[in-house]
Amino acid sequence: MESELLVDRREGWMVLTLNRPERLNALNEKLHRLLAEALEEAAHESCRAVLLTGTGRAFCAGEDVGGLALAAAEFQRSGALPPDLGVTVEAHYNPLIRRIRRLRKPVVCAVNGVAAGAGANIALACDIVLAARSAKFVQAFASIGLVPDSGGTFFLPRLIGEARARALALLGEPLPAETAQAWGLIWQVVDDGALRGEAEKLAARLAKGPTLSLAWIKEALNASSANDLDAQLDLERNLQSLAGRTPDYREGVLAFLEKRPANFTGRAS
Ligand code: T3D
């Protein structure tokens, strides 16, 4: 049987494909475990970029509500308290979002179709999000009496502002990919047939980039929403000190002066 997560190792980068198309790539414990293992592998020096996508007509429909419904029915029958969903969030969703944000290399997300619930917010946690023209983003939580998780209440207002964030979260209405791009929720919409190719080109390009500098850019941007300007200026100074000592900086400057493409290694020495 095919794995629920396809891991395709390329030269210096990886493609992770959620692979439960019959459930719109909804997440269960096994898929979470496979994702955690793959992202752990992606942290190794040999991997310099990650592409995350899904098979079939969806990117990811969030938590497998089939599993939730089963558990709820069981608890109703036995008269016990319903399961504490915060436990799943703490065990699986929060670590997943932290892994993506803290990974010291760019994560590209190719949203190949609907991204709902935690599926939408996992996409938003990635560094560069491309979406198929037919894709849509749904904060589906309120529709089933839940609260946005996986960073939704953090990412949404920062990306698109309070008014739009509140309406999306409270109404749970689908947001078409083109509007998502127009609002600044994602980087770019691509024609459906071109999405995978464009996303692969982008990941391969990033994998040839100055990996340490990209990691520090990610670190600075991650920190900026909690920092004031002074703290952010200090952080930028510290990171620039580090970047200025890398072989990739030397190579970048040399390549510029010699009017040739830089050959970055991503190495510290
Ligand atoms: O601790 C915790 O566990 C809490 C954590 C929560 C995190 C969350 O993500 S909560 C939010 C969970 N997600 C949802 O509520 C989304 C549910 N799905 C939908 O709203 C719709 O399916 C979509 C908007 C995503 C797509 O709609 P549509 O019309 O294109 O497809 P469909 O017909 O609704 O779904 C197709 C099949 O996928 C269908 O199965 P069937 O009838 O063909 O056998 C449907 O049941 C299944 N499916 C869709 N979403 C899920 C799912 N199966 C399991 N889990 C899903 N999330």
C-alpha cells in the first residue's frame, strides 16, 4: 500500500506530498507522525529546501473529522467526557507548525486544491505559498463548532488584517486562491496545470541559494511580529554579523564583481 506521505528526495531538496486523496488529505495520527519524521530528515544539512503539496483535488482538509466523529460517538455511548481536542493540538498540530517555522531552510507550499481547517493554516505557516487557480482556503473550524488552530489566529490578521481575518474565521466561507493572492495571504496563483512545475522550480532554486542567509532571513521575519523596531534592528545587526562571515557571502560578492552567477554551497565553512 502506498504511504500516506510521499517523500521524494531530490538533489538538495525534498518534496513531501500528503497522500490520502480519498479523504482530501485529511490528517490523522499516522500522517502526522510521517510528516514529523520527514521534517526531521529535512533538517539535515544535505536538504536545503522543502516543497509541501498534496495529491488529488485537495491540498489538505485539516483534521480527519471521520476520526473525530468516531471518537465523539464512542464517548457519547459510554457517557464519558468528550475527548480533549487540545491534547491533539498540543501533540500534533503545534509541533508541526513549529517545525515548519523553525526549519532552517525555506518551505514552499503548493496548494493544489482546497485547503481547509488546519490544512489552510499549515499552508500559511510555510515560507512561500503558491496556489492553483482553482484552489480555495477555508477556515472551516467555526462550521463544526471549533476554533482556528495551527496558527490561524496568528497568521491571518498579520497577513490580511483584522477585518478580513475576523470575517474569514467567523464565517468559515471559502476564499478563492485569486482573492487570497490579491489580499496578500499567499505569494502567487498559478494555472492548475503549471502549479507543480512552478513550485518545483522555486524549491530547486531556493535549494541552490545561500542556505544560512535564507535561514537567518526566516529567523528575522519570524521574530519581527513580536519585536519592536529597536529589537528588530539589533537582531538584524547580529544576523548580518553572522552572514558576513559565511563563504556564501564571499562567493556572492565575488560572483557579482566577476559578473557571473553565484555558486552557493550553503555551508558554514
Ligand atoms: O484535536 C483535534 O483533532 C482538533 C483539530 C482540528 C483541526 C482541524 O482541522 S478542524 C477542521 C477539520 N476540517 C473540516 O472541518 C473540513 C471538512 N471538509 C469540508 O468542509 C469539505 O470537505 C471541503 C470544503 C474541504 C471540500 O468540500 P467538497 O465539497 O469539495 O468535498 P466533500 O464532498 O465535502 O468531501 C469529499 C470527501 O472527503 C467526502 O468523503 P465521501 O463522502 O466522498 O466519502 C468527505 O467526507 C471527505 N472529507 C472532507 N474533509 C474531510 C473528509 N474526511 C475526513 N476528514 C475531513 N476533514
